[in-house]
Amino acid sequence: MSRKLTFFKERAEQLGSTVYVDDGNDNEALQYEKALEMFDKNIDVLVLIAINTNTAAAIVREAQSRNIPVIAYNRLLST
């Protein structure tokens, strides 16, 4: 886990959040699958480090359809 991600996770947990970290291993299809799995766990918000902006846009659209906010971490995303 990167230093920035470790800091984010630690700080969010200090503020009372539960943080789940999963990795798409630089595979955009796997990242999309893992995002869907997270959505099915009824998460409150998704923080996304996009592998591919097109796939990330699809993840954001799916999140929007489920009323789950998405925070782009380390990259600007558009839908």
C-alpha cells in the first residue's frame, strides 16, 4: 500500500470510518468487478484510484445509479 493511501486510511479510521482497501492489480476489468463487489457491501462512499479513466467513468456512473458518492483520489475523473 502506498504511503499516501496508508495515510488516508489511518486518518479516515481516526475520524471513525471503516476503510476497506482492494486493488485491481492494474487490471481495469478487475477494478470494475471489485467496485461492484464494494457496492454490494453497501458502502457509504467509494474512494477510487483509477487505473483507466474510461473504466473509472463506468464505475462512477454505476455508483451514481446506486446513490453512492465517489471521491477520485490522485486523478480527476469525468463521466
